[in-house]
Amino acid sequence: VDFTISELKAGSVTATEMKTGGQTVAQILSVYTVAELLASSYTITEMKTDGVTAAQLRDEGKTVGELKADYTVDELQEVYETEELLVEFRLSQLRSGTVSVSELKAAGILLYQLQSVYTVAELLTAYTVAELKNADVTATQMKAAGKNVAGLLNTYTVAELLAANYTLTEMKLGGVNATQMKEEGKTVADLFVV
């Protein structure tokens, strides 16, 4: 006589007994709760493979540490706070997921910690030019990140911008005037071609 999974559960057959009988998580998930699966001998790996989400496991009290071997940073980020992820993952691991610089900044990670993992362009999504300059980001690094002279002129000196190899044309278009250029040693001959 064949019984359905529902009939077996109603007959007091436990999830552990179902596993012993060869049933997979996928076969019994519609009848047994995630809590019952956790109380049985099914592993997190088996549960994930057969469709149990990180959210379902979190709702049952599982931590990031208990799930990180089986779920990606992206899957865990959908259901856990950035602060919880920081306990178990290095910044470089979070960077490979979709955790943004803004989220890490909001979670209290300091700029100097992020500088070793994120590019200047990525840091610019959460920090101002002035904040980055105060953290020793050079005009050359800003240029490499795509910043133009106009976006840097209020923070960096004309000398720093020239040292970053901005062209005289870029300097003029960015708002640097002839007097400022002369103060940095540029001659009329240099400026005339601009």
C-alpha cells in the first residue's frame, strides 16, 4: 500500500524517518516545515540544493556563519543586514558580491579599510572628493577614476592637477584661468596653444 507524504506525516512519521527512508528534502518540503527538517538529519547543503532559501533558514534562527558555506554573499545579503555579513566575511568577499560601498559605509566600515579593497571610482559612489583627498587619494588617482578638473578644482590645487597630467586644455575647460596657470610656472607660449 502506498501512502502520500501527507498521510505519513499525519501518521506521526518524522522528517528524520523520512530521510532514513530515502526521501529527499524536495520530496517532503511541501509537507514538513523547515523547522522539522532542521530538527532531522537533513543538512543545510541538502536543504539548499532542494530549494530551501536563506530567508527560510534565517526565520528558523540560522546565522550567516551557519549558512555561508552553502549560500553566496548575494543570497545572504538579501536576508541579512550588512553588519551580520561583516562578522563572517572579509571585505574582499563582500566586494565580490553585491554589497556596495554605501552599505559598508552605513555599517560603520571606515574609509581607510575600504581603500584596500575598492577602487577610487567605487569609493566615489559613497564618499566626496574632499573625503577621499583627506584619505590621501591623489589627483592622479582621481583622474584615473574618470574625474574631470571641474570636479576636483575646489579640493585639489592647480599644482596637484598639473602633476596628475591633466592637459592644459582640460585645465582651461575645468575652470582654471591663465593667472592660476602662470602662478604654476606656465608661460604664455604654453597657454597660447590652449
